[in-house]
Amino acid sequence: MALPPGVSEADFAAALTDFRAAVGDEWVFTSDEDIALYRDAYSPYWGEGEERLASAAVAPATVEQVQAVVRAANARRVPLYPISTGRNLAYGGSAPVYSGSVVLDLKRMNRVIEVNERSAYALVEPGVSYFDLYNYITEHNLDVWIDPPDPGWGSVIGNALDGGGGWTAAPFRDHFLVHCGMEVVLGDGDIVRTGMGAAPHAQTWQQNRWGYGPWVDGLFRQSNMGVVTKMGFWLMPRPEAFLSATVQVFNDRDIIPLFDILNLLENQHVINGSTGVFPGFGPNAAAWNLQLPIYGPANVITAQMDYAQAKFETIDGCRFIRNELIRTPLSAEDRARVRLVNFGIPDLSTFGMLGRTEQSPNPAGGHIGFSPIIPRTGEGLLEYRDFFRDNAAEVSGGENLGIIGPVFMTNWERSLVALIMFPISKDATANGKIRAAFRKWVTLAAERGWHEYRAPAVFQNDVAESYSFNDHALQRMREKIKDAIDPNGIISAGRYGVWPKHLRDA
Amino acid sequence: MKARKSIIKPLMLLLALPLASTAADTHGDSTQGKAHFNYWCAPCHAAGPGHPGTQSLTVKYRGSVPAELEQRKDLTAALLTSAVRQGILSMPPFRKTEVSDAQLADLIAYLTTR
């Protein structure tokens, strides 16, 4: 067992004693075998000196236990790294950003505190996965949907806090956007409830997210300002039906009017589903394909699709292919043929692209993504596509590193995410080449104004550095806030590039 | 960097042995094991499309053994312990806050007595 940096053996031993008193001996992990379970399985530094490793782990089951652990850590300046379900794979998983931190494993805090069907919200703890929340709703026969991301085993809270998104209707796809109210344990063990949760008798914690006065919830997104122990989320009442279409255009630059029309329809809330934009391949293929889903009452979304079709058919040569209307709840037949996450049903099917396939019988196993935000216009998409094409060979050093891209993610209504995917294996040489390529993409893209919305743990400093307006004024402000509310800097040092004062000075 | 690599990789190889003996020495409940399988394993290892573990094992074994874990007759405590505690390819290890040693013993009882 390694010591946390800067912590004496005596202080660490005393902290572990306090942790055991708080949560029970069984839930403090100090053996090498147990600590190894917290390694990031997709670490770009796997087995190398820079791999981020925990010194120990502690797993409270209640918010009172979280407070006790945080107070004990704060008293001896032991760094903590909270995780929820620990399944933030490709972004650091269950490993700390700062090696030597004690992982504060919140998986045991797995209570669905409330799902309110009439007001369409849920209040959950960090260890609740999308599977858990879906199972709770199903077992209680409630007529609301969750919005699953790709990994169903991920934490509802953790995914929202890390900036994750899902696959049903707007606005529910943006998981932080639809949260409503938090409970947070601060670095000194104090406990805060945000929004209406600060009003002791209010029954509206999950109904009004703003409360009164300066809104602070954003401080806890991609952050290290506190330990979130409860969070509310607005849910979508089950839509009556789902209707989709595929729009095909046949000239490359038709992507420009295609996006102008798509943006208009999404901003008018005519199209509310998770669209997809893909280039065509082959001699007679469309230049671009747009998948166009709508959720709502059957007769209403049929009319909305009529309106959308008329708009898209103003593009010369456009082909509009309408699919069969699907009603909910899904029949067994429909359930077997649809993509489940589009219907509020969590699964892990996306991991199939990482496993063995006929095309890839010896896969790398892991992956990471470079995910810059680019303008949501056809011109923006074409510029990024050409940028990738023009730089791909040089960035990869002339080798085929298995880098795939770009995939244009339209999950957010007002911007595009232009994803490039990198394979991660257990081979240090291959991973070294991937790391070099990744960092080149960060630099090259930043020069064009394209910056990531989210980053793997080991690259969070690189991306934070690129948000540099006015001599990194935003970063400096975040550091002032960090120093004020976590003066000993014990929580998630380095997460998203925010370091506490003693480590900045070091 | 090289020094660190040389320490960690042998360590990870050695881990399988003590963990395997821990799981094998513990008498599990196969009925509970079925429930744990449904919760933790089935999302990847159930039969049919959409299950990445089954898909991957289909390509790996090409019919020499069933791709679905519940159809296998050759699973051992050591193999299952290694898979759960060390992971394979894209499958990450499972922590004890997810699958405890007792629950792992249940899983082993379920998957090795079929």
C-alpha cells in the first residue's frame, strides 16, 4: 500500500483508523489486491509510472458516513477521490486523477429515494445505476422514462456530473441540464442542499432548480468542489409513440442546408429525438444521411414529420424515407428490433464495438475519445472533416494507429461534438503513440477554436490549459473558489485541471 | 517507467492465485448466484444479439464451446475469479463494493454446477 503524497505514515494510519470507525472494517480497502480493483481498465498509461493509482479505498453507505470520512481526511490532509459506480470508462474509470488519493467509493449508496410519476422526477444516490433506476421504475409500474447513456451500469449522478448525455428526447438527453437539486458534502464535512433544498420545509426540491440567490450547482459539474450525495432529475413521461425518418442528400455541400433545416426544426421543438448524421459510402450512396426521430402523441408527431418532410424536400434531390410508427410500451417484437436506449431501456450493447468481432478478432480492449465542440452548421462540419483528413496521417506519425473518426454527435441541440476515437490496450508502446497523437489533436484543434467538452483523466490538464482567454482567467477563478471551499485541497485534486493551492505551488 | 511496468505486471499475474483459492474455498449459493448473474453478468453475457460478451466469445471460440456463459460446462472457479477481479479486454474488473467475495462465490457455485 502506497502512502498519499505528503501524508506521513502515522497520519495515514490514523486516517484509516477513523475511516474504519466510520464505515466498518469491511469497507476500508488497503490490500494490494483490493486496491488493484480501482485501476482504470482503459488507462492510457496502463502499467507505466504515470498510471494513476489509489493508495486505498473507503466505501461509505450513508451521507453521515461520507461526512465522517471527509472530516477525518480533512483533519490529516489525506486526498480523497469520490467515484459513484466507478464505470466512467474512457474518462478515468474508478482511478483517481491524483495518484495516491484514497478512492471514496460511493457504490454502496445505491438508494432510489423517490420516483414521482405525477411530477416526473427522481431523487437518487450516487451508487444508483441506470439499470437500477430503470428496474425501480419497472418494478413500481411507473409511467416515466429514464434517458440512458451507452453504459447502463453507469451512475445516474456520475454521468450527469461528468457531462454525459443519452439517447431519447430533448431536453432529457443532457443529463446535467435536467438535474434539479443536489445534496453536497463539502471538504470540511459540512452538508449543503442546493435550490429549493435549502428551504427546510419546501416540498419542491425537485420541481424548481433555481431556488433563491446565486445558483451554485454548476460548481459541482466536472469538478472537485464537493462530494455530491443526492441529486434530483426530471424524467420524461412515457411518450405515446416514436416516428423516425431518414433524410438523404446527394451532394457533399448539401450538408449546409441540411443542418440549417435540422437546426430550425430542433430549435422549434418540431424534432426532439436524438438525430444522427452519417456520410454515405459507395458509388450510388447518398453524400449524407440524417436520422430523424420524434417522440410524442401519434397524431401530433405524424403532423410534425409532415412539416419536417416539406422543409427537407426543398433541398434538390433530397430523398425522405419515413419509417413505421412505433407505439409504446414496446411490443416484444418491437423490443427485439429497436435500439433500446432510444426507448429509455439501458443496456451495454455499445461495448460490442470494443470486443472481438469478425472484422476485429484481436481488439485493443479499451478506448478513449477526443470530443471537441464545433459549430452546429454544415460549414463547421465540413471544415472539421477536412481538418481531420488533412492532419490524420501526420498526427499518427504515418502509422495506422486504429484511430477512427470523425463521428458527428448531434446529442446537444445547439452544438456539435466531433468525436475521434482512439484504441487503448495494455501495450505501453502502442499507448504511447496514442497519447502523442491525442495531445497533437488537442493542440491542433484548439488553434481552430475547437475544444473538448470532456476529457480522459490523464488529459484533463491539457484541455483545461486550452481554455485560456485572458491569461486563463476562468481557471484562475475556479482555483480561487477551490481554495475557498476546500482549503486543504482534499477532494479530487486535479480533476478537470483544477488543482488545490499546495499542489499548484508544488 | 520500465521499472514500474516490471513490478506491476508480475503482480497482476500473481493475483489470480490467491483470489482463486479464496473463491474456491468459499461455499456459494447457486440460487443467489443466478440472481447475481442476472444483475451483473447478463447485460453482456446473456444469449442473443446486443450482448457484447456473448458476441466476443462467439468470435473467440467459434463454436468449440458455447458463447453463452450459462451454457458452459467447463468454467472453473479460477477462471471466473480471474475474469471478475482482473477483467478481460473491454470488461473491467469488478470491485468488492459491486461483487463481494461472497457474491463471487455464489456466482461460481451457479456457473460451475450446471
